[in-house]
Amino acid sequence: MGAALIVGTIVTVMVANVHLGIILGIIVALIIAIVKGSLVAGYFMHLFSEKKLIYFVLGLTAIFVVAMLALILCSYSDQQGNKPGIFSVPQWHVHGHHQEAATTETAPQGGEQHVP
């Protein structure tokens, strides 16, 4: 099993030198990490011989990780400012302070001139 981890490390270094783009690079890196992590957990931590409760907890953790990564990837376009993502708030629902401040501004007092 140690040889499999060495091969996995060599594959990781080889893939790191290939320009795959952000999304595809993340997907490939996660696949490699899942394979190497499952080898470590299964053989070196002896999880393959454990009871079913361990598998349930491990599976629940994997589901949680996938859900968190999905949320991050879904909000990626929001962070770039290019287009609204799936978590966008309709404009009519936003009550900004800048709108209230613009309606309550008054002219300068005492004959002062305001130069923008």
C-alpha cells in the first residue's frame, strides 16, 4: 500500500504541472485526494476491518464535504462579480442605506457652496 501512495504522489505532481483551469483542476485534485485518503484510512488506519458504524460516520462526513464544496462552487460566480449566482437576492428585496441617505440629504446651510 505504501507503493500506491507513492504512485498517487507522483500522479499529483504530474497533474499539478498541467494547466486544467480552476473547476477541472479542483475536480481532479479532489479525486486524487479522495483515492489517497481512502487508501490511508482503509489500510493504514484499518477502517476496512471496522464495524458498520464507522462506515456510516465516514459516509456522513463525505456527504458533508461534498455539500460544502458544492456551496463554494455555486457561489464562485458571485465572488467574481460577472453574473448573479444561485444565491442572488432580487433587487426589489434589497433595502440599502444609500437609498435612504440620498432622499434625506439637504442643501448646505449658511450660504456655503458645495463643490463636488
